[in-house]
Amino acid sequence: MKILILACVSILTLNISAISQDWDNIKITPIKVHDNLYMMTGEGGNIGVSIGEDGIFLIDDQYAPLTEKILAAIGTLSKDAIKFAFNTHYHGDHTGGNENLGKQGVDFVAHDNVYKRLNEGGSAKEALPIISFNDQLTFHLNGLHINTRHYRNAHTDGDSIVYFNGKNTIHMGDIFFNGSYPYVDVEGGGSWKGLIVAVQSTLNNIDDNTKVIPGHGSLTDKEGLKIYYNVLKDIEGILTPLALSGLSLNDVKKLKPLEKYDGDYGKGFMDPNSFISIVYEDIYRNINQ
């Protein structure tokens, strides 16, 4: 399992290295979700931006070399300062800009485990959340009640989903990879079971008109999240009997049990081989522990 995790870290490192010489060609694109509420794409996790009389509320900040581009893109929407920035989890494609923004006086907020992992990972003081919480938190900003809800052991052990009450919009962080296989960071406290629980819970808390910002992929709605959930449940239904029968990972790979999804969902960060390795091992371990 440690070898597998190191392989996934290597994949992420390679991806970062591959684009590190090409930051100039990356475009930060604001996408309007509602009045004064935007999703921004670039390289890394999708960013959320709420604009209003109290200032800017930011969700995640991608990689450090993109900070100036992100600020410039925000500047086309509002000249106000960033009041708070919120990290949905600790991964670098969502927190890489923390230090840059922190040095400019932006205050960060995140779950306790995000603070812990960033701190233990050697992040600069300016990159650390100054406020952390253990379950739920509400920001009363820009005429909105912005609720954050922690889901333990999903993508990581520090994931939060952000609810923009009054805008019927949520930001799911990496609990939701729209259109691709999700990454379950087992070493970072994530679990396949917890990921499914988080998605199911979210579906129960939104309606057909809710706009859904995923951690990766395009803006969608409840129907799009349902599709993702059904894929996750189908994968679980395919792999669980194999784990119950005691098949090794290598034997499972030979069966190509997820072949019907590999073509469409295996083109993102998680290639089919890495995805089934992490998920099958997690399911197998939970069954046999």
C-alpha cells in the first residue's frame, strides 16, 4: 500500500513538474454561477469566489505560481480585498497559493485536520489557517450564510463542503471529481466508504436546482452529482464481491472489472491502474480487518 501511495504522489509530482515550465500559458477563467458568485478554473482545484459588500470570500487557491493570475482574474470581478479564504482540504493544488495570499494579509480558515497536515508538512506560518473548526462553521458575509460541513475520512480526513445559502450553490472540493475517477488519499485519512457517504449525504441536502462546483471538472447540478454517485456505487458493487472472495489485486486487475468506465473516467488525474489499486485495496482491507 505504501508503494502505491508513493506511486500516486509521484504521479502528482510529475504532473506538477510537467506544467511548471508552462505557467505563463495557463489561463484563469471565471465562470458565473449566480450574481456575485463565481467558479474559477485554471490548473488544479476549482476555485470559488463570493463577492459582496463585506469583501471577497475565496475557496481554495490552486498553485503558488498562479497567485498573481488568480488575483488578476478576481480583479476583473471586484476591486475589493479578500476577506477570508477557505481550504476544502490540504492538497497542494488547492492550498499552493496560501503562503502568497497569507503574506498579503488574507486570513485562512479550514478544518482542524487541514491545519494539522499543513503544519506538520512544514508549511510557512503565512500558509496556515488562523481559524480551524472540528465539524461545522458558518460565515455571515455578503448577505449570505455560508455554511461549511466537515466529512471525515472521505477524499482525505479534512474535507469540507461549502454551502452558499441564498444562492443554492455548493462547493464540494475533491469529494467530487466530475467526469473522472476520484483520488482517495488513504494515507491522508481518506476512504472509499467515506467518500460515498459524503456524496450520498450531499445529495440528501440539495435540490434539483442546486449548482454544484466540483473540486475538478465542470460546473454541474444535482443530476450531475447523481451520475457520479451512481458510478461510485456501481464500482463498489463490482469490486466488493471480488474482495469478499479473497482475490488478490493482481488477479482482479486481470479481470478488468472496471473496463466499462476506464475509457471515460480514467483520463483524469487517476489512471485506471492507479484508481483500481487504491480502491480495491481499501475495500479489501475494510472487509478483512
